Amino acid sequence: MSKRISLREFQESLVRRLAEAKSGERRGLLGVQAGNENWLVALADSGEVLPPPPLSPVPLTRPWYRGLANVRGTLYGVVDFSAFHGGPLVAPSGHARLLLVGARHGVHCALLVSRASGLRSGDDFEADDNPADERPWVGQRLRDVQDRPWLRLDVQRLLAHPGFLDAGAG
């Protein structure tokens, strides 16, 4: 049987939660690790994060194109985000996660990453003074309070880049 509360208790609880939400820090970025790189993805561009389901390999594709994943009846092309950048392949087990990134842009695409490191606030980072990254999908280079480098992912540029779209081998 469910616990009964009075209307007054419910209203007080609602007011308290709304006040906490207004005063609380907004965490609008998702942190992920792909190989040796740390990436930040805007929550508006990121989709669901889930453990990798079984992947169906697709013949005659580049090594970084890991295959197709069936997520609740919808097929997603899976790109190993570390291998796409020339890093090591990510094993689709353990801490690895599938980040569904293309739904907002009408593309059924998922990035296989080494791990998801949680929600972050833009206030936790400052601009990195190193030269700009040559990859067009890197929106910004940042450093966190522990002086670790982070790259801000521009999902729309990634999904539109010819090198990302050309998964066919040779």
C-alpha cells in the first residue's frame, strides 16, 4: 500500500524541490572517456547512455565501424569513438557505454566509448591555452580543476563530416 501524505506536505515538498532546482548548479554536459581522451557532450546533443548490446558486424567497413546495435527495435550504426581517432579499440563490455548521439539530428548513430564519467557543469572548466585542435568536430579545448584536458564535441559537425560518414573500407 502506498504511503499517504497530506496536500500540505506535498505542496511543501514541491516548493522545496523547486527552490533547490533553481538554486542548484546546472549540469548541462556529459563527460565521457574514449580511449585516452576525455570528451564533453552537450546534454541537448547527447541521447541515451547504455551498456553496449550485442553488436552485429558489418563486412567491408573500417575497423572503427563496429557494426549495428538493436536498441529497442531500432538499429544504430556503432562507431568506436577511440578507434575513429586512431586510438585503441574499445571492448564493448565492462565500463564501456553506448552513447546514442544522432537522434536529434535524424541519424541513428551511436558512439562506443570507454566509460561515461557523469554530468558536468561548464563552470568546472576553463579554456585550454594549447593550440586549437585540427579536428573540425572539436568545438573547444578545456581543462578541469585537476588540470586534465577535455575536448568539447560538436555532434552536428561530427555527424556531417565526410570522414565520419565514410565507413566503407577501401
